[in-house]
Amino acid sequence: MTAALLTAALEYSRRGMSIIPIGRDKKPLVKWASYQTRRAGEPQLRTWFARGDVTGEAVILGPVSGNLYCRDFDDHATYSAWCDERQL
């Protein structure tokens, strides 16, 4: 799984996104505040994703990732209500 995560992290980084590793509890495995303004380079990503406790990756949203933003809905009903309010 770690090799696949590294491959994805490198691809996201090549596309201009700031990526950090996360663990089982979806919490960052690194101090990530500085990655809100700069992206980790390939050597850093390779070091991080070689760790045995990495179970996923997170994208730091906002300007550092090309102004990427997302909406996160915890269930379909909430998403449907959001769509209905916007007549989507």
C-alpha cells in the first residue's frame, strides 16, 4: 500500500498540490503548518511515505495547492440538502 500511496502523492505533487501523509486515525503524521505555504519536494515525500505507519495522504487546500477547495459531506442526506438549497 505504501508504494501506491507514494505514487499517488508524487502525482498529486506534480499537479501542484501540497501533500502530507496521514495515519489510521486520519491525523497528520508530520507537522504540517509550513506546508500551507510551501509544497514538500520529492525527496521529502519519499521519506515520509517510506514510513510504516502511513495509511493515507491529505491534500492541503487553498493557495498552496493552486486554490484547490472542496466540500466534505458526511452523509448523502446532507449533500442532497445542500444541492436542493442551490437548485443543483
